[in-house]
Amino acid sequence: MAKSSSFVVAQITDTHLFADEAQAMMGCVTARSLQAVLQELKQVNPKPNLLLLTGDLSQDETPESYHHLQTQVAALNIPTYWIPGNHDRIDTMEKVLSIPPASPQKFIQAGEWQLILLTSSIAGHVEGELSSEALADLEQQLQTDRPTLVALHHPPLVIGSAWMDEIGLKNSDALFAILDRHPQVKLVLFGHIHQEFAQLRNGITYLGTPSTCIQFEPLQAKLTIGSENPGFRLINLYPDGSYSTVVQRVKVKSGAAQ
């Protein structure tokens, strides 16, 4: 199928921005690193149809951090949708990230596909959980047989790093109980893990995506900073329900603290 017939989604995740754009997290100036990632994203051709931000967008939960994000992504002029992570303030996000091209909408038609964005963050907790309301919404949205992409912040699968597996999605079984009954679900995207990840489970591909700032080394018992460059994910969604995906990384790290 011709690539031009696809609906292109760009996913960026775990931006960890601060009110002070010069502030660093673990040696990385996160605003500068995000800027480099977005510069790389601007070069993508064809231009993505949709930008998906999958949580931990702020590190300090300040309105200013979200305003910085809004300013940077608005320059792309791509319809932008988001979900919160464990470092985010949902009420602040809803105020700031509702200015076009950003939208708080969580159920989106993407060509012949539908996107379902689920909130897995719990106030005051690092680990995630889907509420009964979120699970009911998912069930309701899956009444259509459209090919479906589901996104949330926390990984529902074990990723093989003991420290991270302690702070993933705590009620994955409830999610799987729904997804396993709906073969139109093709993809589940998440953030949180700061690394590339892909695993097939019961016909559904589960994809984790690198952070726009620091990376976590895979398969570690304790938190270990990785050497890979920041990046983003592109997903081509085709009308027949097939897809292709690739992770692109910046060529040079540009967020090192001085």
C-alpha cells in the first residue's frame, strides 16, 4: 500500500520540562533537548497528521512548564493530543494544553483508525492504574470495529527492568481483559520507560518510546542512565488496519548541562 495513503502519528513522551528552561534533570537540560527533538521532527516528510504526547510532560508541575511545551509544539502546527503521566498536574494541563493546535480530547478519529487515550496516572503515586471509568470508556469506544490504537502513560507489560516493573500499570489484567476481546485493537503505545520497546501479546503490538531527554538503560535491576540519544516515534496507520513504525533519534545530544 502506498505510504501516502497512511495517517501519520508522531509520538513524543516524557519531556520533563521545568518552569526554568535552563534547569537540568540528571544532567540534561530538558527544554533544550526537547527543542532538538522537535527540530528533527520538523524534517519529517510527509508532515505528521497528529502529534501525541504521552505523559510526564512536566517535571515540576508548574503552569510555566506547560506553557513552554505549548509554545514549542504550537510552532509545529500539527493537531496535538495528550495524556498525563505521574509527574503531571491534570488540572493545569487542561487549562494550558487546550489552546489549538493542542486539544484535551481523548477519543480521536485518525483516518480509518480511532485513537483512544487513557489516563493511567494516580495523584501522588509513581505507579499507574486505570480507573473503572477509564476502563468503561475503553469498552464503550471499542463498540466500533475501526482499527484502534490505545495510548496510556504507564507500561502494561513487564519490560525486564526490576525497578521500572515496580512502577508500571498495576491493573494490567483489567486492561487485557478488555483488549483481548477486541481484535480491532492493533497497537498500544506508552511512555514512562524512557527507552524503545516492542512486544507482541495476543495479536496486539505494545510499543514503548524513548524520552525526549534522558534515556534509561534496558534490562537493569536499578535505575541506570542509558547512552542512547533522545528521540520520538512515527507510526503510519493504513486504512486496511495495518501499520508501520520507526523510532527516530537526534543525531547529536544537545541538552547536556553546562
